[in-house]
Amino acid sequence: MKKEKKMTLTLPVEEYAGSGNLACQGCGAGLAMRYFLKAMGPRTVLCIPACCWAVIDGPYPHSSLSVPIYHCAFEAAASTATGVKAGLEMVGDDKTTVVAWAGDGGTFDIGLQALSGAAERNDDILYVCYDNEAYMNTGIQRSSATPYGAWTTTTPVKFFKNQPKKDINAIMAAHRIPYQATASISYPEDLFKKAKKAKGVKGTRFLHIYAPCPTGWKSRPEDAVKLGRMVIQNCIFPLYEIEYGEKYTLNIKVKDKKPINDYLKLQGRFRHLKPDDIQIMQEEVDRNWARLLKKCEAS
Amino acid sequence: MKKVMMGNHALSYGAMLSRAQVIAAYPITPQTQVVELLSEMCADKTLNAKFIKVESEHSAMAACIGASITGARTFTATSAQGLALMHELLHWASGGRLPVVMGNINRSMAPGWSIWTDQNDSLSERDTGWMQFYCASNQEVLDTVIQAFKVSETLAIPSMVILDAFTLSHTYEVVDIPDKAKVDEYLPPFKPPYRLTPDDPHAFNGLTSPEHYFELRYKLQKDMEKVPALIEETGREYEKLFGRYLGLVDDYLCDDAEIILVTSGTAGYTARVAVDELRGSGVKAGNLRMKVFRPFPFEVVQRILKRAKKVAVVDRNISYGHHGIFAQEVKSALYGQAGDIPVFGFIAGLGGRDITPASFREVVDYTLSHDIPEDNILWIGVKK
Amino acid sequence: MPKKKDAKKIVFQSADEMPMMPMSIGSMLYNKTGSWRNIRPEIRLEDCIQCGICWKFCPDMSIGIENELPVVDYDYCKGCGICAEECPVKCIVMVEERK
Ligand SMILES: Cc1ncc(C[n+]2csc(CCOP(=O)(O)OP(=O)(O)O)c2C)c(N)n1
Ligand code: SF4
Ligand code: SF4
Ligand SMILES: [Mg+2]
């Protein structure tokens, strides 16, 4: 069969993430890496702490990525990256982008001190957090990125998570870093653009990527991209950028904000929730959204 | 050039002469002067290095690891609580085969807070796969840093250069500063076979199944076993260039000694006062100062101690529920050797309590008046 | 990166063969993740509008482009179903894998 038209490709064809990796079916973290590396290109090194990606890449002595990786201690993604950057410069390489690539646990929780230290020093690293909202590598335990209401193995349905998700972007903004942005695997062109932009900035940059996890969320693998789209449309995870902690830019101005119900329904981790619980979640989303709009308007 | 300097500054000079390229450190008493002088050296370009002022010792070691894997020569210094905070990362450095060199000032572990010397901080890291050098003079500190880089980089094993809090770290001594060009001759630039670079992409430290992990550890041990010979070789090379031999141990009047006092750190020099006194009163005494503790220099320790009738080990440390750590190790070295030499294990000077010539007199009196020790631990100076 | 067909799992037979550093020396292409699949995507190319969306969203780099059309690489496709779900004209169907 032959068609007259050309395929429409909205991203470069070059791949730096390879097949045969160990990600689950429909893993959002896998997609996040794929898009991110398309933007970064080959002159990139990754520091990856303990997280699903420490496994996804493949066991010794194999790797599925064509860029180099330094697997480091769970709590040390940012500090390791800082050292890598200093080392590369001392051996005469100031072209390579040094990336810390960590999960939400490695970012919001155990790695937060190192991240804050690097951000305060404005070390020249690009820190990426792919957020699947729990400790997936160790079997779905809560993290401080787990949203209110969610089941995890440490927040059983009777005692589901009772605290809202930590606002990591506000924490990073408080460090006045030159560039930070949120992104979702379901908006790859936006993710690509932000990664490119981050690559071009000097100092500490922070990307927070929404990465659905079918295994941990008890959702269907085929829904991963759908879920990543819904969180933008229901404003659970808005797409925005912050420069120097002050200048907020909203990338998708949602007009017709969807209720969160449809999103929750697709995930087993929320199945136990009663209408009242959902109401609490909805109100939290509404408040966060209103607050973000205000910040965007103010800048 | 000769200069009067404190032990901490001898560490800084050692790192500077070795041309460390990345330094990441966090202040802790009694280590602070090491990093203060190094920051000055970086600022006034005496040393061309990046100094990362991290927010913790944990990040200091993580940054050193990150820098080392890129092929940069890397140095840090810490003490006690800071070293303990680094613990996980010490394994990352050695298991990842990164030749980081670190100064550690021996300070007692809290609680209660103590800034004074004993060896429990570094000896708690005994099994992390780092080499450990215990120094007894500021000159030795400076020289050993340079040698440590050479040995570390040759075998891809990190090193700890260790000195006593205050009795060495803050004590001023005359130190001969080797000529920079000659140090360059001794210690060529760091050129590891593999490094983290997009020019030759590898994933380091990936998930390692039982199929391969064992062999990686076997290789580390095999390389550790090469260290003693390499220390002797690089020590002789150092002697040729700078006139000072840097060996595994430092033995004093051991050749014909019937009783040998085994020590480490600055206590070694105090022991020699006691040895001289004993010799004066006709007792053939000697002192074996252990310089390298990891890897344990079995061969020389056996060779020297097996000539003695009695061995007394003075430990400024304790393995709770066992006994002094050097005593344990000396006993294990002598196990199966001819003669069944009794080893007397003394513990002294924990938490910075002074170890004086009188302490050694007590050690000697006990050892001379007993055929075998009545206890595994003989306490010196404790208010029982 | 090695070519797909000669991708082999590396198992060292002795410590001497192993590089001193714990590091990768081969790709993951030996790991044919196609065997994980319970359902397989089949693309009805006659209906394909060449939008590139399946290619874009495949998490496993398992949709290639040949002659301006998507082709599934069944050696690695894990059968997640994202391509079928996201195809705007529904020309990809997931069918039971014959085992
Ligand atoms: C110091 C330390 N504590 C605990 C662990 C165990 N551990 C490994 S990965 C992980 C969770 C990772 O969660 P996250 O960062 O969200 O990444 P994900 O697995 O979800 O991709 C934990 C707890 C560890 N490796 N190191
Ligand atoms: S557990 Fe979740 S994040 Fe981890 S590999 Fe599987 S799908 Fe991806
Ligand atoms: S089913 Fe999933 S893995 Fe297979 S081609 Fe489609 S998107 Fe890719
Ligand atoms: Mg996670």
C-alpha cells in the first residue's frame, strides 16, 4: 500500500530511548523519557536515583538508552548531578547537559534536601521529576505526591490518603530558579518545547512531568495517555511555567473545566471514594486552580 | 619549602599539591580549617578547582562521586557525624570504583556531643571498601594525601586519610612542602579507563542480579589485595623524590623486641616514650604503629609481631560487645602463626581522654606481669 | 547500539571478562518484550489518515514508519493498547494474541 501524503510527525524521529526496556505496559514514565530525550539530544548525561527508571533502563550490563546514565543513591539525584556538572567542566566539557531524573519519591520526599541545596546554589543542572504519585518501584506506597483520597499499599482504602499532594512547584518557585515548568506525557509537543527551553537556560531548571502508572493506579494501560490529558482538562495538573519564581505563564487556559469524576472513575486507586470525599477533592482542585490563575494574572 | 602548619592545613596542602579538581565539603569541628584553606586556595587560584559548598556531608560525598565518575580528581574532608551521614554513599563510591580521597578527622561519635578524638567514626566504616590510612604527623598527612590519590586512582578504590582531632588536626608542626613540579611527576593527571561522558555512553551501577554482583565484589577484593604491594612501591617512589618513605606500618625498635606495643594515630609517638623508658630499664620493648588499616597489612604485621613474646594493642575505639578493633584484627593476623603469642587488648582514650606516657606504663606493667590477659578488654584510665 | 538481530543478552563467564566498573556494554534489544503481550494491535492501513499519533504515543518505540505508514514491531510491542485507544479514526484494533 502506498499513500500520497506524508506521515504527520510533530516530534523529531530520532530516538534515544530504546525498545526492550523493562517498563510495564502503558508506562507513562517510559513516554516521559522518550519525549524528554528527543528534546535533549545525545549530549546529555542522566543521574537516576532509585525509582522505576532505575529498573526500566535494564539490568547490568545492559541499558536501553543511548545516552549515558549514572545510577545514584535514592536521595542524591540533585547532589550527584551537581558533582557531575562540576566534574565535566573540569575535564573540559561544558556542552553536555547534566540531568537529574527522579521519581516523585526521590524528589518530593527523600531527595528534597539535595534538590533544595542545588536550587539555592543555582547549580547548572536540569532536574526532572516524573510524577506517578507514589513509590512504585517498591510496590505502590504513598509519597507526599500522592493525592488526597488515593489508595496505596500504605494507605489502605479504609485509611486512604488524608492529606493533599505537596505543592512541589511552589517550593521550587520559592528558590527563585530561572526556569521551571509542569508537563504531561499526553502533551508531548508541549513537553518537548519545555525540555528544549530548559536545556537552553543556565542554572537550576525543574521539570515536573505527569506520568500515569497503570500498575500503581489500577488503571487500564491503554488509558495512560487519556489520563494524562484529563488532568489538564479538569485542572488537577495544570500546564504552566515559572521564571525566577515570579513570572507565571499558563500554557493551556482551560475554559470549560471538567469535573474530576470521570478521571477518578478510570482508576482503581480511587474506587472506594464516596461522593463526600470526591467533593473534598474537587474543592481542593478548584482552590488550587483559582490560586494559580491569580498568580498568572499577577505576573 | 618548610612551613609550620596545623594538621588540617596539611590535608589542604596535600589536596592542593595533588591538583584536586572538584572539592565538595561541609563544615564540622574539628575539620573546618581543611575546607577554609581550600576555599581560599580556590579563590586565589593557587588551586584550579571547583569548590561546591554543599548543604550536607551527604551531598558532599554525592557530589564527589558525581565528579569522580566524569574523570575529575576529587577531594573532601569530614569528621564523625559527617562521616556517619555519608555512610550509604561510601559504598556507592567504592562499589562504583571511584577513587575519591577524603580526609577524616577522628572525632568521637555523639551522644553526648563530643568534639574530641577517638576512632569509632572511621572504624565504623571499616567494611565500606575504602582504604584507611591513620597518620601520626602533619608531614605524614600531607604526604599520604598525595600517595592516596596515586594508589586510589591506580586501583579505582577510594581512600580515607585519617588524623586525630586536635592532637593532630590542630597541632602545629614543621612540614616540608614538596615541590609542585615533582609532585606532578609522581602523580600524573587522573585518566580513568571509563567515565561518564556522551562520547562513550554507558549506564553505570545498573540493577545487578546475583548472576554478576558476586563477581563485582570479588574484583573489588582482589584489587584491595593488591594495595599493600602498591603502597610499598609508591612509598619507595615517594622516598626517591622527596626523601620520605611511606609504608604500611611504622615500626620502632621491633627487631629484637620481646614486647611490642601496637598503636595507631598520634598515640604511636607517646608509646615510643614508654618504649625508650623500658629499654632504659633493660626491657626489650618496641612499637608497631599501624598506618594502613584497610586493607589490613597481614604480611608485615605477622612478620614483625611473630618475633615478639607478647603483644599489647592499644585501641582508641571499641566494637561494643566485642573488643578493641585493632586488637581483634591483630589477633586474627596472628591466628595460626607459630608461637601462639598472647595479645593483650587495651582500650584507652575514648572521647579524647588523654593517652599519656603513664597510660603506656600501665599497659606495659600489666603486660609484663601477666602471662596471658585476664580479660579481652583491659581498660586504661577509666573510672570504673 | 547493536543492530536488532545481533542483540544478545550478555552474561559474563568470568570476573576477568567484566570491566572494572559496574557498567553497561550492550543494549536491551535482546529482551523481546513482544512476549509480554496478550493482545496485539493490528492496523487497517487502508483507513489510516497518517496522523502519526500512534507513532507518537507508543511508549515502547514499537511503531515504525515505513513508506509513510505506521508499522508495528511485534518483537517489542508490549500490547498496551495506547495506539488503538488514541488513533483518531480507530483504524487500529487490538486482537487476542495467538499463543
Ligand atoms: C535510602 C533508600 N531508602 C529506600 C529505598 C527503597 N526505594 C527504592 S525506589 C523507592 C521508591 C521510589 O519512588 P519514586 O521516587 O516515586 O519513583 P517510582 O518508583 O515511583 O518511579 C524506594 C522507597 C532506597 N533505594 N534507598
Ligand atoms: S510501576 Fe508504573 S511507573 Fe513503574 S514501570 Fe510500571 S507503569 Fe511504569
Ligand atoms: S500496543 Fe502499545 S506497545 Fe504495542 S504498538 Fe501499540 S502503543 Fe506500542
Ligand atoms: Mg513515584
